[in-house]
Amino acid sequence: MYATVMHGPGDVRYEQVSDPRIEKPTDAIIKLSATCICGSDLWPYRGLSERNGPAHMGHEYCGVVVEVGSEVKTVKPGQFVVGSFCLSDNTCPHCAFGFHSSCQQGEFMTGAQAPYARVPLADGTLVATVEMPDADVIPHMLAVSDVLGTGWYAADAAQVRKGGTVVVVGDGAVGLMGVLAASQMGAERIIAMSRHATRQQLAREFGATDIVAERGADGIARIMDLTDGVGAESVLECVGMGESMDQAMGVCRPGGTIGYVGVPHGVSFDGQKLFFSQRRMLGGPAPVRRFLPDLMDRVLKGAIRPGKVFDLVLPIAQVAEGYRAMDERRAIKTLLRVDE
Amino acid sequence: MYATVMHGPGDVRYEQVSDPRIEKPTDAIIKLSATCICGSDLWPYRGLSERNGPAHMGHEYCGVVVEVGSEVKTVKPGQFVVGSFCLSDNTCPHCAFGFHSSCQQGEFMTGAQAPYARVPLADGTLVATVEMPDADVIPHMLAVSDVLGTGWYAADAAQVRKGGTVVVVGDGAVGLMGVLAASQMGAERIIAMSRHATRQQLAREFGATDIVAERGADGIARIMDLTDGVGAESVLECVGMGESMDQAMGVCRPGGTIGYVGVPHGVSFDGQKLFFSQRRMLGGPAPVRRFLPDLMDRVLKGAIRPGKVFDLVLPIAQVAEGYRAMDERRAIKTLLRVDE
């Protein structure tokens, strides 16, 4: 088959590769219903994270099971499934504690920007629907796999509560999903930090009550104004840069919580400063598997439409253009059609 | 009067100073029933934190109100009171949120290693008992003021829960109080890290179920053994050094929480490492005021005897020996009698 391979920074090709096959008895092979490009794919694309040789890209996926290994028990060919970018057995103590992204057997998904993909640990990783969803539901199901699951975790980690005040730092796809999550969790006030009109609009659609376009000290001052000098009890850091973390710290109230889901690049914390600022923090790769059944259910009920975050749809053969559009911020998030 | 003044590292003197007096209408003057030396007093004593000139030492206190400013309403002369080392108005949004140590008017107590002391923000800071407590209760009440309140906050910040597994890093007075707090909160397993026989014994008295004497990689391996390779869901970091924080990180399970109350000295965190380790963290100066009524109640009912942490009692005139004994680890914590 043809699939997406990154050969180096800025060099993404749709090229011939071996077909995926069952390698372990716990594997499944799925036919993708759709796939997409993640903000985290831009780190290696921009040369900002290390790579060893060509990499099979893609870790967000939903589709139909076509083959399973001999030990797979909970999913079977013909079922529609969604999985997380963190592969997990769903039975180890860390999974049982809700932290599937630290699964004792865990690994990261790869190779999903393709028509077919191998999913290891299929029993623990994949969640099947009862019926085959309609085509118009696919983008929303795909969003659940990573971008919504990650935004949801940011809100969960930030201890968003009903009636609470929330700030979302970052207006990328994850930040926008963080807004949606905070809204679903019943936050009364959701302040989205965004300078881009189209993203501001989407943030409002997802539930933002206030938009702050300023950044840095001005952004902090604006949010302090909006919160009577107190700050927010829950802050979602959805970028991963030093500036965005400083922003998150600056708008969080003492005793408030920062949920950070942008992989930190060049971020460090001084222990004593962190101590006296008295911010609670939890970050990490999102344990999306914990949230999958609930989020898929919300999609199927029509309660949420997270797939609206895809503002560019391309045939997968044009994946290179999909990366370019996101890199140049012409697109928030690119969905790749695999329907040929 | 005579009081305790630190002139520089290693140089603590009991010398003549001005009597404390009402400086603001919100002040109270108390006659100390007893006072003590804090582990944090050892930082400047050891030359490890900056000082500008001679400092009036002491921030742990209980005693009898002798005078109040014109605006003080909730305490009156003749009442026995306990306060926190963090002075707070108990009405600002941060106090209302339970984080009195970040009070908008907040300041730190000083000058309590003396027969009399001025307590600013008396209404918000001091909690009075209904009756004058017996003399044998005084050490326990004094412990509530800081060392127990801080250990309690460590356990609260670490989200200790009934039936949970807890590791306490640090066998100083605060660590021992962390053990007591975890026990009171219903933790099933409390692993205290300690190499000293007398402290191990006290930790057991306060509720430790296991003692680990090893440190560093060996200590982590031992605790991993004890927890079936999982780690603890709640870790109390009660030291504030790089090694102790590494220890805390190393024994905490993914998704678990570290409550850190030792003021960090030379501690920093790499953002990406923290992210992938997926530890929840909350530290800071303890908002003891939040816990005071409950803790004083537990003392008065005889449910807890935190004053057992004082293993050296000296007349306040011998305060310099009290510092030396703690510095040389001959004493866990020194109570200073002020009854002349």
C-alpha cells in the first residue's frame, strides 16, 4: 500500500510501504475510515525533535477491523473501532488507576496516516461501537482518538468543575477541544486566549465565554481584570512552550490547577518559584482510553461535534500539503480522506 | 524583654529587644505559652538562605492574648489562641479558597521565639479555644501552629485518601507529622523513609506501617518492591533538597500526587521529564489556618498527640543550644519554655 513517511524535517511523502500485518497475537489490523495530522507531528516536521531515519507517521485513527491476532477477544472483523495514540492493555495497575498512557506494556501508535494500520494491544486499546456509524459521524469519532481526548484530559487534569473559571492557553486544535471539554464539564466561565479570528469564532462555538487576544504580561493583566484580580482555578496549557507555560502560571490562582498537555519543549521550572506560587500541576500524554467510551457516546448522541476542528480535508495522497498548511497555520487541523 | 535574634549563620542570641506593641489596629499581642524552633530556621542558621541583618526569629506560637488593636473583633485578652506562621485575613478570595498562605494581605510571622509577640491580622490569623487548656496540652497545641499543620497540608496536597498507599520522604519533624496526618486521613499503608532508630520509632508511633532505611536508587527499588512495582499514589516530600525530590518522584506512581512542603533549595524540574512522568504536584507554604480548628479539636479530644515530636525542651534563654542540637541532628525539634 501507499502510506505517509517522514524522511526528515519538511519532507513528508506518500509512498509505497509494506502492508501492515499481524505481528503479535494481540494485534489487530484496521482499515482506516479517516485519519489526520496532529500538532505533535509538527515537532519533527520542524526539526524540533529527534528522529532516527524515516518514520511512518500517524497516531490518530478510527476504522473497521479487518483482521485480528489469535489472542484478541474483545474486537472482531467488521466492527467499527476507535483507539488512542497510547496503546495500552487496559488491565495493568496503571490502566486500572486511569493512567493508560503509562501502561506497563504501553507503546505509542504509529503508521496511522495510511489506508490500513496495525494496532498492537488491540483488546486494551480499541473500543467498538454497536453499529456502524454514519459517514458524517466519522470526523467526530476521529477527533475523539487524540485531539478531543487530549483536550479532555487537560480539563480533567486541571480539575475543571461545574461553575468554575477556566483559562485555556493555546488556540490550536487541542486548546479548542479543551474549551469544549470545559464546557461539557459545566464550567461557568471559559476564557480562551486567541489572536486569530477564525479560532476565536470556533472557541465561542465550543463554549468560550470570553476571548483574550493579548499575550504575555498584557494577557495576564487582562485575565486578572476579568477575574477581579484572583486568577482562574483551572488552567489548560495546550502549547508546550516556555511562553505558554509562563502564561498559564501567570493566570492561575494560588491553589488552582494547571493541566498541561502540550509536550514541553524548552520548559523548566524553578522549584522554589513553583513552591511559592502554589500551583497544582498535572501533565502528560493523555490517557485517552479512560475517556473513550464516554466521549464516543457523547458523539453518537450528538451532544458534541468535535470534528468541527478539522478545517481542511484532503485526500491522503496530498498529505504533504496537509502538513504544510498546518505548519504555516493556514489550517488548524487536517483530516485525510482514505476512501479510495 | 529578651528575645531570640539571629545575627548571622550559627549566631543566635537571646538578647534585649524592644517589647512588642500594637502597631496597627488589627494587631494583637500574645504572651507565649511555649514556642519552638523550626526546621526552616536552620536554612539561615546554616547560611543557606539570604538574610539582611539581624532577624527576630520564631513563627510557631500559641499563648494568651494580652492586648488587641482597636479593630480586632474575634479574639480578646485572656483567651488562649493558636495561629499560623502565615498571617492571613481569612476573608480574601485566596483565604476563602483555602489558601491562606497566599492571602492578599498575607505576611509571615516573626519574633515568636520570645515571651511576648505581636500577631498582625489577629482576627484572621488566631483561633481561640473555649477554655484555657491544661499545661500538658500546650506542646500539642504548639505543634499545630506549624509543624503539624505543614505535615497535614503535605498529606492534603498529596491527596491522601482512605485506604491509600503513602510514602513520606524525610524523617524530620514535618515528615513525622506527615505520617500522623496520613494515618488520621485513613491511609492503609504508610511507608516512612528514615535511617534513624529514634525517628523510625516515632514514625511507627504516629502510624507508619513500613520503614525504608535505604535512600536513592536503593530506596526507590525497595519501595517499588513493597508496592508490587507500582509506586505510591500519594508522596509527601518533607525536605526540600534535590535528592529528596528525586526520591519522591521515583516512588510516586503515574497519576499519583506529590505534596511538597520542604522549601526547595537547588531544586528544578525539566518540563518534558515531568510531563512524561505524569506526577501531579502541589507544594507551597502550608495554609495552616484552614486546618487549625479541626486540628485543635483533635488535640483537645486527645485524638492526636503531635507534641511528641518535641524531643528536647529547653528554657528559652538556652535557645542557642536548641539551634545547635537541631543543626547537629541531636534533636528532632526543640520546644522552648517561656514560663519564667
